[in-house]
Amino acid sequence: MEHNLFRYIWRNSWRDQSVILAIVAVSYIFYFISLDLPKQIVNKAIQGEAFAAGNTTAKFLDLSIGPIESIGLPELTLLPGFDLDRISYLVALCFSFLFFVILNGWVKQIVNTEKGRLGERMLRRLRYELYDRVLRFPLSHFRKVKQAEIATMIKDEVEPLGGFIGDAYVTPAFLGGQALTALVFIMLQSVWLGLISVVVLAVQLVVIPILRRRILELGRQRQLTARQLAGRIAENVDGAVEIHANDTSNYERADIVNRLEKIFLIRFELYQRKYFVKYINNMLSQVTPFLFYLIGGYLALTGRFDVGSLVAVIAAYSNLPSPIKELIDWQQQSQDVQIKYEQVIEQFTPDGMMPPELQQPTDQVPAAPAGGFSAQSVAYYDEGGARLLDNAALEVGGRDHLAIVGFNGSGKEVLGLILARLTWPTTGTLRWGNADMATLPEGAIGRHISYVADETYLFPLSILDNVVYGLKHRPIAPAHYEGRALMHYQRRITEARRTANPTLDIYAQWIDFGAAGVDDLAGLKRRIIDLLPAVELDDDVYQFGLRGRIDPDEQPDVAARFLEARAAIHRRLEEPGMSHLVEHFDPNRYNRNMTVAENLLFGTPRGPVFDLAALRDNKVLANVIDAVGLKPALMAMGAKIGETMVELFADLPPGHPFFEQFSFVSADDLPLVQQLLNRVQRSGLENAAPADQQRLVAITFPYIESRHRLGLIDAELEARLLAGRRSFAETLPDEYQDYIEFFDPDRYNAAATVQDNMLFGRLVYGQAQAAQRIHRLLLDVVTEIGLKSEVLAVGLEHGVGTGGRRLTQAQRQKVALVRALVRRPRILILNNALAPLESAAQTRLVKALRQEMKDRCLILIADNAALCSIMDRVAVMRDGRVIEQGPLDRLARPGTALSDLGIGLQMAAS
């Protein structure tokens, strides 16, 4: 990238800059006229110079050129003008002055708008170029920089550049031109006053920049310390577990306090110096008017200078300090942003960046070279100069299933990175078939080679989105736009071209179904579901699917299938030995395995409005309880529950498991319940304060008769609670309808999980192994009616969280394996990818992967030497070299380097 900011700006925006500069040049004429008009108003109209010699009228707008005797040009009348009396002449000059003031303001508004647009375009260009370079960084560079610092530089540190880019050429031209125009005007009125202005301005232009040098240095230090603070905070976020596990939170606080103190001292000194410079600048600006009044007033009183000229000079100079001050600010800003630009560019020009042409998008799918890998004399040195590979040589056929094993520090992991072209060898050659890997476009590598490492990063999307991520190489089909959307798209494309951004459309069809061997998204999901058993992820995704949700309006067929499963499950639950496990949701029956609140609502809450924690203050439910006469009974029930809780748990220590299992209140809240009961006993239930009555009712909401077994809900209370249920459903205001989804035996509940919809009931408390038996029942029914694929499809929509942290490490690795397999790669490289799994699972997965990669190349890099027993060929590495390679039966013999690894070689020998 260009290291000089001004050259970078001019090279990429000279056309727009030229247009704005042309507007600025024209504005000088209007500005000069606006400076001259006050003089004409005072001298010609007010003092009457235009009406000398007894004239009652004067010419207005009489414009002429010449005569110019040197070239023989006679006087040319452009506009004869027209006669005006003295009052009309004054009015005409004043309105002319107003017109040029408005015109100057309008031109300035245009200039500011256009330079602002220019600055934002250049900022967009610069940010894209920096991000583009991040995508071409060598992997080794990411170990030296922090992701928070890179993000901060692209987002925040180049932000000031956007404001300056538009000012880079326009501001000195515009403000300098205005200042020069004003100085010329002042010189034309009085040479002495003009010289005074020049001297004072010269002092400002020399002294102020000298004083601001330290300010620039402080600004650079402020930027560096702020960037380091962002990086340190990011380290704390990533290392939160270690901080808590080692009790170093106060140490980290001390470190942050120290950094904040440094930033405070830098910024405070910066403010002191900045405002001192501003004070000096303002003082110098006020010296000139003092001299104008003194010297110009003296000349006017002695008759050597007319009052109109003095007024015009003072008016012209009153406009001069602002442009000069802004020019001085511009000079400081230009030096400041040049430093920032150089610092940013320095961080984005590491050695070993991938050439940009290797990442250029293409309309055609790059063909994969025929054959396998051939590595000759490959060496690799890390950034510290350590030799990780030393003249390594390796031959891999296009259909080989090769295991690469080695001792610690053997360099096998680095070799895996080089084979995947994720790291470039320092010396040596690596060929894929007849092609040099260094010259192959990334499109060929990324489409035909799949790579999985020991740590997988998943984007904070669903499992499905992370799997299909490996199929988004280029836009397959454009998005369809029409009307305003089409106009907006065309504007986006035009603006992208003007800022040198690629015209790639994120809304286009990016998923390459053909690479996965399918025709559409439905086929792709089936393909992914078929791969889940191979990596042993199907059970996990099945569980995610049971806990997932679908929208029946968007997937009516799937919802209907789940309702079919509901009916089948209910039929199975009517069989002997099963009917006592689940109590179904029946609108006309009280469910003794649900809470009181759930029985009243009889639906699944959406959002916090009807959440159990918020029901105490819910006015809608409170009105229903009052309307059906439930309040006295629930208050009495709440008082009995409170008395029982206080009696049973008052002597138990906090944290006792009985609190979680049986109590409705925590140990900390027991004293509050005791105080509530004391107040109610003194006043009586009917006379208790409204807030206390509300609290008593709320105590009953979590009560489950079959679980807590206090015998508080009889047939009469059940009937009244059912009446409250019906009243709640019938009187629920329209604005609350979207906050709850009622249970209906004939409808799919969009707010409930798939499992709850199929079961449509609650497990009966106290039944041994009820959860396990119901789980098996669900699986049997889902399998029998062919619904497991639908459940798995729902599970694929499960969100993985930031970095995949909602999944275990083993699950993340399996998702990465599916992502690698779904695009049917020619070569699959597993760089210790199975390490997070247990040994038996590693063996099963390798066998499954071998079957999936039949007739294609599989390279397994592993620490577990026992895996060699199920691979065709083995390569053994030591000290950065491949010391043995060949068929397993030859290398498994005693005395070979493979036998020295020890683990599992008896299996290999067999």
C-alpha cells in the first residue's frame, strides 16, 4: 500500500477532487465581491459618492470590460445597468450583499457535502483494503497480533482519516483561497494594514506549528496506549477461566488501572497543551483588529483613509481568523493523520502475504490437478528462526490413505498446514499433480482440499450454517430484485465500483449445491443428515432437534408430521405399563404435574410477560384471579405453603438440596416469608395490604401437587382453577395474544419444543426411570413413522454460540468434519483433528472416514500411533524430516522408527 497518505488520496480520488477544486476556484470570485460590497454600501450609497455633482440617480449593475490599450481592446459594455435613486441604490446594494452572502454559504455547503461524501468513499475503500489484507495474512502473523487490535485499527483508528481525506486538498484550497482573497482585498485598500495582517499571520503560521509538535507526539502515544488497552481487555475476555481459576482478578485490575493511569496522564497533558496553543492563537488573532482600529482610525481621522475602506478592511479581517485557524488546525491534523496512517499501514504489511490474484473470484470452478502431493526438500522456519521442517520429502498418491505420525517436535502439524497451503514453505517445492501449489488459486485449494485442525472455530450461527459455510465460494445465482430494491441494488453496485470494493452481493445464492452433489437446500440437508452417523453426531443433533422449535406457518407439512407423532405416542402411552408415565394436556382437566401458574395459563409463554418470575406483578392474570373468585382460596393456600416452608426449612443450612427440590423460596428469602406471615396473622387475610395479598398468591404459582404433596388442591379448587384457565383464555386482551401460545390437542404449539409438542403432556413425578423410558418411546415412534430426519433437520438449526461454545469440543470437531466432508473433497487432511475424542471413538471415526473417502485421498496426522493400524500407508517424522514412509505391513516390523513410537504397534503388526 502507498505509505504517503496524500499520494494515496490523490491517486484514488483525483477526479472527484478536481471537480470540488473547480467549484472552490469559482467561489473566490463570489467571496471577493462579498468583501467589496460593504465598502460600496458605505462610500457610494451612504456617503453619496455615486451621487456626486448633484446627480439624483446612479447606475446599478453597469458592467464593462476595457479598454485595454496594450492589446487594442476597446471598452466593451456587458450590461448597461439601470438608474436608481439614492434609497433604491442603497437597497439594491444591500440585497446584492445578501445575495452573495447566501451564494457563498450555498457554495460552502456544496463543498462540505461533496468532500464529506469523498471522505466516506475513501474511508470505505481504505477499510476494505485493510480487511482484504487481513484475509491474505500468513497464519504466523496472527500469532503476533491480537484480534482486538486488528479490529480496533480497521474500525476506530482509521475513522479520523475519513474526516480528513475530504479535507486533504479541498480545505487548504478553499480556506487558503479565502484567506488570500481577503488579504489581497485588504492590501488593495491599504498597504500598511495589509502588511500588519501578513506579519501577524506569519507569526501564527510559524509559532503555532512549533508549539503543536509535542501535541502530535502525545496523540501518537494516546493511540498506541488505547490500542494496547483494547488488546489487554480482549486477553482478559479470552482468559476469563484462567483468571478465575487462579484468583488473579485483582492482579488484572491492577494492570488495567496502571494502563488507565498512563492514558489519563497522556490525555491530560494533551489537553493542557492544546488549550494553551488555542489561547496563544486567539490572542494573536485579536491583536490585528486592535491595530486596525488604532492605525486605520488615525488615518481616517487625518483624511488619508476613507471610512468605507476601514469598515471593509475590518469586515474582511473579521472573516480572516477563522480560515487561518482552520488552516493551522488542518496542518496539525494532516501531520496527525499521516502518523496514524503510517502506523496502521505498518501493521497491515507483514511479510509472506498471499498474492491477491490467488483469491480473485472466478465464474468457473477451478479444476483440481490430477494425482496427489509431492513434497521435495521442504523446509520451514518460524518467525523466531526455529527450524520446524528440515528438507522434508513426502509422496502421497491421489487415492492414498496415509497416516503421518511422529515424536513430539517432529514437525508433522506444520507439514499438515503446508499440505493444505495454509502455510507456505520457507524453501523447497510442493506440487499437486503437475501443478505448483504456490501458483494454484485459493479457489482450487478451498474447493478440493478439506482441512480440519485440532481446534475448530465455529461462527455464532446454527450448525447448518456452519456446515454449509464450506460451500460458499462464489455467487452461484444472482438475487432477484425489482422496483425500489432493484434501484437500491444498482446504487450499491455503483458505489462499490467507485470505492474499489468488489461487486459481490451477499444476498445472492452462494451455496454451491453442485459441489455437495445435490440440487437444492432440501437435498443438502438430506446429505448432511446422512453424514451425521459417520462422525457420530446424529445422537447429539437429535437431542438438539427435540429441544428445538419450528414455525408451523413456515413448515406446515413438518408440523403435521409431528402432530401425527403426537397421536402415535399417545396410543403407545395407553398400553399397559405406560399410561402412568405421562399426564396429557387436557383443556378440561387440571394437570397435577404442572404448576398452578401453568394450569392457569395453559400455554407456552413467549417472552417475559407471562414468565413465572414476572407473574406476581402481572395485572392481566391478577384481574382473572379476582374475576373468578380465586384470590381468597389462593391467599389461604399461599399462607399454608409459607407456614410449611418456614417450619420445614428454617433450621436447614443455606445450600441444602431440599431447598432446590421442595422449597419455593431460597434460604435468604425465608425471613421475608416469616415477616409476611406475621403481618398477615395480625391483620387477617381479608384486611392484609394489597402488596401482601399479591405476594401470598404468588407463593402458590410454583406449587405442583404431585411433586410437593401438601394436599392443598382438592376437587373444588381444581374446578375453580379450571374456571380461571377458561376465563384467562377468553378475556386475554388482543395486545397480549402474541405473548402466549395456548395448548390445543389439535394444533402445533409454535412456542413449545418439538419434544413437548410430540409428548403433549408432563412426566408424572415419582415414577422410576420415567424420563429414560419416555425418551426411548419417543425415539421408537419417531423412527417407526420415519420422522427422525425431520427432528435432525430441526437440530441442525441449533445455535452453536460464540466460537461454538454452546457445543462441547468433541461436538465442534464433528461439525467441522461434516463441513469438510459435505463438499466431497478430493483430499481430506485431518491435522490431529480427532485428538479431543476418546481413543475408541477415534478408531471408529477413522474407519467411517475411510469409507466416506473411498477412492479419494485421506491424510491423517495423529499423535495416536494405534490409528496407523487402520490406514494403508504410514509416514513417520522425526526432527522435521520424514524418516520412513511406505505400506503399513513393511513399517510395522520391529526395529523401524514406527515401532519406536510404541503405542498400539502390536495391532499394526497383526
